[in-house]
Amino acid sequence: MKRRITALVISLLCLVLFSGSALAADKKMYLGVYGLFAWQNIDEQQTKDKFSGPIEVDFDDSWGIQVRGGYVYNKIVTAEALFEYITPFEASTGSNSDELDVKNFSLNAKFTCPNYDRFVPYALVGLGIMNAHEDIQYNGATSETSDWGLGYRIGLGLDWNVYENISIGLEGAYAAGSGNVDHIAYTNLAVGISYHF
């Protein structure tokens, strides 16, 4: 009896996942929400320069969220707008703390491999605006800064068209800033779901 139920559940799951899977790839527009983990590569010297004496700063990695929408021009090129928020990278020593969060708006060009319907690998490049907000509490004093600059992004990803209007995405990307945010750099791994229409 357990084998029959297991076989039935697996069959139904396969039916839901694979029926009409190519149809999501045929839609021209999509909206998606992704969760991510970000490995920081922040230039900590920029924070250290805010202090008159020597100080240790060692940021932790962090989590974040992305909201994205895109338009499929053809089987190779997709234009995408992405907003990404990275919760604060934190550095703390005793009662002193430093929190640095990142907001990143990027316009991306995705170059997809047209030979696949269900699994769609792609490479992307993006350019946009980045904000780094840093809140430092040190020996009872507080310092808060908000810097803006250009940001860029490169990455590789895979979209899996699981149903008529639904795809699941996996993406690895490297993002870095320039100008007033040239100290910001991180690599992230994002997983999410998109609705195609």
C-alpha cells in the first residue's frame, strides 16, 4: 500500500512539474521574487578610515531579497530590471557595532541558450545604482552614512520552467560598486520563483 501511495504521489508531482513546462518559456514578460545569501568582499579599510585610531572591522556575510521583472525580446536576449536589498552586513566588537546594508537597482541583459525549453541556462551583465547605508556605534558615539554610486553585476543562472506560467530560478552573481560605493563588493546565490505572462 505504501509503495502505491508513493508511486501515485511521484506520478502526480511529475505531472504537475512537467506538464506544459515549455509554455512558461513562450511568455514574453515575467515577475519574480528571490531570496539570496551574500558572501561579502567589502573593503573594510573604508570603515577603518572613519576612526582616528586603529580598529578591527570584520563584516559577516548576510541574507537578502530580490524583486525582478523582465521582457523576453527573443530566444537569446531578455531585458530585466532588478531591485536587491541585502540585510546589514554586521561587524561587532564588544559593545561596539557596525551595520552596513546595501540596496541595488540594476538593469540587466540576460543572454539565454535557446536550445532548451524546460531548463534555460543564461549569462547576465547589469549596470545600475547602488546605495550603501552604514550605521556605526562606537564608545557611545554614533556615525551614520549613506553613499550612492554606480554598481555593476555579472552572473550565471538557470531557469526551470515547471508549469504553464511558473519558473524556478537559480542564479549566482557578483556585484560591486564604483565611485562613493567602490568599497562594496559581494557574491550572492539566489533562488526564487517567477510568474510568466
